[in-house]
Amino acid sequence: MERRRVVIVGGGIAGLAAARALTTAGHDAVLVERSETWRPAGAALTLARNAMAVLDDVGVGAAVRAVARRIDAAVIAAADGAPLGGVADDWPELHAVRRTDLHDCLIDGLDAAVDIRLATIVDRLAQGTDHVTCHLSDGEALTCDLVLGADGIGSQMRPLVHGSSAPVVRYAGYTCWRLLTTMTDPPAAAVEQWGRGQRVGVVPLRGGDCYVFLTDNAPPGGTDAGDARDLRHRFRAFGGPAVRALAGIDEQTPVLRNDIVELDRVAFGVHRVALVGDAAHAMTPNLGQGAGQALEDVAVLTRVLATTPVPDAVAAYARIRRPRVSALHRRSRTMGRVGQLAHPVLAAGRDVVVRLTPASALRRQALRVIGDGAPVEA
């Protein structure tokens, strides 16, 4: 295998996992992160079997499992908390973890193998036949074999690579509040309750906390995170785990509010610049596969780099990933639209369909999303 120098732009899940994977494979990595300190965004997330397989490959799977909680099942329920369908007793591996804990696992010891540049961005790229040069905000120019854009949905790398043809960010039609809280009676399973134009999810975490997300059909651009009273009033139609979770928050509970957005299409890079994770294919969070697909990207790209020249490897990576990611991108969008149905007749019909779907069918659908736990082969 030829040793390559790779500049990784972005220090989130995809960027940190890529740094681990590429250095383990024998490459040299420089990681460029715009924040002055490591500052993971978000509250918590779930990691399915495909994500855990990649984390095992990069050496942090055991550490993540130690700080995560194994989830027995994912349940769709009505607004009052009553399950809309059965729960499979052999649900595939699923873990819930705080983002800060996952980030800590990925960064632990990384500075010994990776040249990390904080408070730095890439201002300009210059692609040559056999190299690419990154012009950094601190005035330095780094020449490397490959640039990896892992800088999220607001990626600066995406327009640098694709110019005016780059995918654009679009609003999905609903906004989301995320928070962590403590419940005296947390659910054993991850529960997502569907109302009319609203959803509430409650996911138990290790240590007694729960991750809560709340979505509502609303115009884009809202900035009010909402206090405890506002959230309880906005989601007053909900009972069950949702109302118990909201009862546990107070005015000191940190709440994140973000519009749910996605890219209008996927784009994996050109020549010597590859995009991974949300920079390549940001999708709505309805399948819980944002981190999983970013990690699959890293695994596939690392594998093809082992045997293929860089420009051909980027093309092969895109060819392998495009069908699977595009399908999940569409499916997640559809799931969100169904979950956010506001018309009472349509929402009632949706609930009936879910109620009549056997637990075994829900498990099969989940398995089609996560695959067999390993990235798709070339």
C-alpha cells in the first residue's frame, strides 16, 4: 500500500473516525478544525450495528459501548404514549450515547498520531495532477495527496469542490428541539410518539438520563429555544413518556433548537477531494443513520485507498456509496413527511397502517436500513 498524506477538514464524528482509520491504515493525516476547542454539537444520538462495526474497526467500539446504553427496541407510539405496533424481541444492536462521550472516545489519544490544527479553516484549494494544495486561514499551504471534507452540512469544502453545481441545503418543513433530562421512570426502549404535525422522541441513556427530541411543523428560521413552560405548552397534546420527560426539565435545562434541513442531492467529491458524512449527503434524522452513514463512508474510502490510486479511489468510493446513500436519503425524507402529517384524517390513517404492521416487518425494515453491519463492498 502506498503511504498518502491526507488533510481532513472537520473534527466531528466523520473527521475523527477518518483520522483514526487512515492513520491505522498507515497514512499520514492532518486534521483541520475551525473551532478553537473541541466542541461537539448536539445532545445525543443512536448508533446501529453498522455504525458500531466501523467504530470497532477504528479501535473505539469497546470504549463507546462502555459509555453507551444498549437499546432493546425502537417503538413508534401514538401521542398519548400507546404503542402503535408490536415490539420485536430480537432487535438488532442499537446503542444510545451522549455526543460528548462519543467525541471523547474518538479523540482519546488521537493527537499522538495526527497533526491537529484547531481554529483553522481551508480558504482555497488548488488541485494538481498528482497532488492538491490546501491554503489555510493561517497563511500556510499544505500539499497532500487527498483532501477529505468532513465539515458537516454547512461544509465550506463542498462549494470549493463542486462550485455552482454543489448540492444546496433545503428546509424539510419542521424544526427540532433537543435536550437531556432525567426521568424517574424512563422507557426501556427508544420511543417516538407521533402526533399531528409533531413528534416527541425519548431515548434512555446510561446513567439515568434521557435524550429527548421534539419536532413541530413551523416556518424556518426560528431561533427561540423555548423554556420549559413553552415546550410543555407547545407539546401539550402528548402523554406517556413525552409528558414525563417534559415534566423533568426546568429553566436551567439546556435546549438546542435547529431547523431540520438536508441536501437536495448527494455529492461525494471530485479527483483528489472526497466528501464524507453530512458534507456529502446530509439527510433528515428520521432513520437515525446520520452517524452510521458517515462512518460507512470512512470505512469504504479507507478500503479503496489501500489498493487504488487517489483519483480512482475517490471515483470508486462515490460509485460504491451513491446507490445506498441516495436510497436512505429518500427514505428518511419520506419517513419525516409521514411522521409530520398534520391533517387529522391522514394522521389517523397513518396510525392505522403502523398499528397493522407486524413487529417482524418492522425488524426487517430496520435490517434493510442498517445492512449486515459492514459497509457495502465494491
